Amino acid sequence: MQINLAFQLKEYKTGRLYLELPFLWGGSARSVVGPGVLASNEGNLLFTPGVRWNLPVHSRVSLYGTAGAGLIGSRREQASVSGMTVMAIDKYRVSLAGGIGGGIDLRLSRLISLRAEARDFISGTGFDASSSHHYVIFGFGFGFHW
């Protein structure tokens, strides 16, 4: 689930500049049965404030790009059984994160629009010791304007 709050900072002939405050809640679950049993789930909360540039291409259609930086909070719970070994892990982590993306906004009325967008939230070292972790999100929803 993603919620964005945006505040218009400046309007130019070529477009509008916004301060954007995106919040993203997400997670995943995984189970593997083989020589052993593994079950894990991970939950994430991302907050990457930044800027959005809105480019009107028609009276009711605009394209936008966004970039920001902030934090990610993650929790991973994992349990595994292999032979006579049982292991349980519960980890918390907070690290720096960034976000880039873009989308299209179709204005239905003065107060409501439909939006489709793609974003890539990028965090530092993941739980699996990888150098970075990407959370690519494709979203569709409503924009409320007041």
C-alpha cells in the first residue's frame, strides 16, 4: 500500500514542482520444502521525501517524474528445520533508502484523478548481505486534490 502527500511549491509555464512525501508499506512471505523446511516473512515501511515534476501534456493529462531519499524500516522473521537443527530469526533493520519513479495522471474532475505509476525504492544492504535491494512497485489508484 502506498500513500503520497504532495504540496505544490511552484508553478511554471512548463509544469509544476511539488514537495512529495511518499509512504509505502509492503512485504513478502516465502515457504520452501525440500531437504529441510524454511518459512519467512518480511515487512517494510519506506519513507522517501523528495520532489515531483508534473508536466501537463493536455488539459486533463499530465506526466510526472519523482525522486527522493529517506529511510526504510524492515523486519524479517524466519524459521527453518533441517535434520535435527531448528533455527528461528527475528531481525529489525533501519537504513537509508532512495526512490525514483514516474507516472501518468488523468484528471477526471477538479478534485479526483486516476494515476498509474512505477517506482523503484532502493535500500542499502539487505538482510541477505546483498549490496542493495530494489522494491519495484507498479501502482494504480486515485489522486485527490484540494
